[in-house]
Amino acid sequence: MLAIFNSQSPAMAVLHEYGVKHAYSFDDKTRLDNKIYVFLKQLIEQGIEPDNYNPEAVKKYAARNLTGIQCELFKAVLERK
């Protein structure tokens, strides 16, 4: 996976928690251009090993888990009436 976000994006923390090796900020354009070049060159010439994602992070951000958290919030709001 190649991911490019603003350094202040919450996605960057999530991607790092997942263990994504090629998650970059576009704040430093000069270095970013080189990182993208190296990534694409490696992909074309020899392929890239898939990232081994952190299973705890995958579970933490899974739709089922996040939906459960959201439902708990809604339930708490409704019970406060």
C-alpha cells in the first residue's frame, strides 16, 4: 500500500498503527517525490512484499467494532432523556 496524506491527518496515525510501511506526508514535496519514485521503481522491478498489518489495529478499526462504539454512544444519549 502506498498512502499519502497531510501530516496532520488522523489517517497517518492509523496507518502507522496498522504497520503500513509506505505511508507518507506530502509536507516535504522533495523527499516525497523521491519516496514515490523508489516505491514505484521497486514495485515495477521486483514487486513489493505485502505489509503485515497489526492484527490488533485491524480489529480496533474494523467496521464491526467502530459501529458497536457508535451504537453504544447512541444508546447512552437515548437513555439520558
